[in-house]
Amino acid sequence: MHRLLPPQGLNSLRWRLLAAIGAVVMTTWLLTGWFSYSKAQHEAEELMDGSLAQTARLLLAITHDNEDDLGELAPRLATVRGAADIYEPPLEFQIGRGNGTILARSPDAPEFPILGVAGYNDIIRHKEAWRVLNVVSTDGRYRVQVAQAIGLRDRAALEVATQTVWPLLLITPVLILLIYISIKRALRPLEQLAREVATRTPDSLAPLTSDRVPTEARPLVLAINRLFRRVGRTLDNERRFTADAAHELRTPLAALKVQTQVARLSGDSPVREHALQQIEAGVDRAGRLVEQLLRLARLDPLSCPPHNQAVDLGQLVGRVVAACHAEASVTCPPLDATCLVQGDDDLLQIAVRNLVDNALRYSPPDSAIRVIIARRDDAGYDLTVSDNGPGVPEAVLARLGERFFRAEPGKTEGNGLGLAIVARIAELHGACLHLANQPGGGLAVSLQGLQAAAG
């Protein structure tokens, strides 16, 4: 029987199905067997009662025609006590007149009063139970009493019932074996799928085929394929991120090396001072780049904000604007009501700060920066940072937000990561980054679709 157990153990799906279906089959078999046994036993008893009635009518007919010869006929009519065939249990009888006088009886007939109530009765005589039938002729002249030992009747009924149930018992192991084979064949596609996944190499992210997979397992295959796609995108982003980071870090480090050599070799104090200033600026730029790279590295694996809670967008913008007053004219129109959005306070503050920094960096010194919060029809919010600078060429506008892309590489000190960080934060909050040139001049950058906080 141990060969029927699946190699995965009792926790495998195959064994669970076999155990569940086997339990159902056994329960059904027990109920069917019990019902068949009870029905067969009842029918056997009915047949033996019918045999009693038929024998009683036959004895009455013989008595009418052969009253004087009953003494000689009685031994011939009696069956042998203890016969081997249980399907013919011995019948004992008494024949008498209507007044109770016994005319004839079988040798082993129990001595019951022949004047008993007509019909079937169960009687105990000398510690033995009997099924007795009393019959009276139509004219009332004769009475016949036929008896059968209940123990013998029960043996016959049990034999009949057992023969009825026995085929069910024999077919059950065959049925369970067929169920096991059927389950094994039905689960074969899942085993093939498991082998296909197990033999995959770490860099093999091709989608799994779902043509031969059962309908119930297709959602699992689709989920695995979606996971493969996400892992593939993550690996591609990491490879691209690593390559871009190495490229971007190489430039400031090379500049630092050059300026260090200039400062070391120069004997002129103004030249050395200028080189040291360039080294300091390069270190600052490299520091900002590393900080932004680390921030992106922390944001990329996330699927939702780390601390998803209600954030007062008005207060958050107020803190950013207050920190920028010393740098330029950054304003935020007053709000009519509290604007609560669902998200991470720190990430949203980083996003707003990056938008304001970009506006300050790429706008003329006297530009006015405005931060506007607008309510959407779908109960969300849009946050827009606009300036009155020169704007951005349309050919470049579509690429803003790409990592390490700068509209004017030689004119600004940016690393091309600020808007990429904002776009990633917007994505984590279910929003999107939108850039557009304003009709009157300047650029407007928006976080569109920030989700309103519940309550």
C-alpha cells in the first residue's frame, strides 16, 4: 500500500485528493452497504414469512382431504432439523381441529397452544425464539400452526444480506486504485510545470507556457509570468542603473583628479585657490549624485509608500516654501480647506522639494515660483509647481523624467535624477508626473492624481 503514497508525502495535492475522494467513497460504500444489508435482510425475512404462509395453506388443504391419514403423512411432511442448507431452514408444524385437539405434528415442533391468535407471532419456548404463524380454515374446522426458529431465519437472512454487500467490498480497492491513477494523470501537467520551473536558470525569465495547464492552474501560471516580467524589469533597471551610475560618477571623479593635480602642481595662489574651489564643487556634486543614487536605489524595490498615512498637503508645501524664502520668490496661494492625501510624508516632501529646486535651478534669478494645489473631480489632488522662465523645447519635454537625462548638460549642475525621483515617488502614490509649457511662458510640472485620504 505504501507504493500508492505520492513521493511528496502526505502534504501533497495528490495525496490530499486521494484521501478526500477515498473518504467519500468509503462513506458512500458504508451507507450503501448498510442500506443494502438492511434491505436484503428485510426481504429475506419477508420471503421466509411467505414460505410459512404457503406451507400453512398447503397443510390446510392436505388436512381437508386426508384427515384420517395425517398420522402417517406428518413424518413425511416434516423437514430434517439441522439441515446444512441455510436457505431452507426447517419448518415445524402442528395440525389440529378448531377446538384445539391436535391431529398431527412434526417431531420437533414446539408445544405451543394451537388456539393462539391467528397471524404471525414471535414466541420464546425453552429459551429458543420462534416465528409462529397460526392459520384457521374458512369453515373453522381445522387449525394449522407453522413455526420456524428465528435463529435459523437470522442466519439465512444474514447470508443473503452478506452476499449482497460482498461485491461492493471487493470492488472498493479497485475503485480507489482507479481514482489514484486518474488523479495522477490529471496532475501530470502540474508536475511538468513544476519541473519546468525547477530546471530554470536564475537568468531565464521567459514566460511559462499555459496551453496544457488545467484551467484551475492558469491563474498561478499567469501570476508567475507577471512575477517573471517584474523581476526582468527590475534586473534591467538595476543593470541600466549600475551602468548609468558608473558613467555619471566617472565624470566628477575625473574632474576632481584633474583639479587636484592642478592645485598640487600650481605655484600660483589664485590658480591653486580656484582649483580647490573646483574640487569642493566637484565633491558637492558627487555627494548629491551619490545621495540621489541611494534614494533611487531605496525607491526602486518598493511597491507602495513605506508609511501610508494621511498627510496634510498644505502644511507639507508650507514647510518646503518656508525653507526656500531665502533663495527665491516661492509662493503658495492660500487653501480654502484642509487637503489630506494618502501617502508618505517624507517621500512627498522630497518630491515637492525636488520640483521647487528644479524650478529654481532652471529659471532666471528673478523668476516667481508658484506651488498650486487643486482639487480633482475624482476626489484626488493635483500639485503643480510652475515658473515664468523660458520653458523647455517640445523635443526635450518628452524625455524629462528619464534618469540621467539633462536638457542642457553644459549649463546646469544637475545630475538628471531629480525628476526621475519625483516620477518614482508619484508612481508609488498612484499618481503621475506631467510636464507642460505654459502659454504665457514658463514650465509647469505636476503631480497628478494624488489620492485623497479617507475621512
